[in-house]
Amino acid sequence: MDKMEKLGIKPNVITWNSLISGFAQKGDDAMVSKMFELMISKGVEPDVISWTSVISGLVQNFPRHLAELEPENAGNNMLMSNLYADAGSWENVSRSKKMMKRKRLKNFPGCSWIEEAT
């Protein structure tokens, strides 16, 4: 970007979208966020493609992050399984359920962290 600006070329939304999309496809969430924030700080208004690239990049890596943060949390695994089912990704649903069975994770129906005020 600095070289472009030195040559008098101002990066536009298409340039930024290409960078954001590339980092999203690579799975580099930190750079997706950084490029998006930098784009805005440089005065370039995000468009639909900008937002779609950011969101899809973060969503693609969401399961991995959940698994790294709390690998034994059955609720997180059920959440992912349900999201995969909603998206029609039955192979991922099957993989998720098999992994839960292999790790002997159990989801407790009706269990919540929200306490009722008495």
C-alpha cells in the first residue's frame, strides 16, 4: 500500500477488498480485521463486498477458534453442529457428531448459564 501511495496511486475499495478477501481465504483473521480497520482509517468506505469478505473470513475460522478455546465444551460443539445443519453441510454435521462421540462429550438439554432472579 505504501508503494502504491508513493507512486501516486490511491488504493480504492477494490484494492482493499482484494487484500481482505485474500487474508480471509488464507484464514488469517488478525489481518482481515487489521486491513478492514486500516481501510476505514484511510477514508475508504466499505461496500457490500468488504463486509461479506470480513464476515465470511471470520465465519470460516469460527469453528477452529471455538475448538481451540474450549475443546471439551459440548455446547460449542452442538452450536457448530446446528450451524452446519442449517447450512446443509451434512458432512460437517456428521464429523462434528462423531467427534463428540469419540470425546464422550454430552450436551445437557435445557441447561443454561442464565440464572433466574428470585
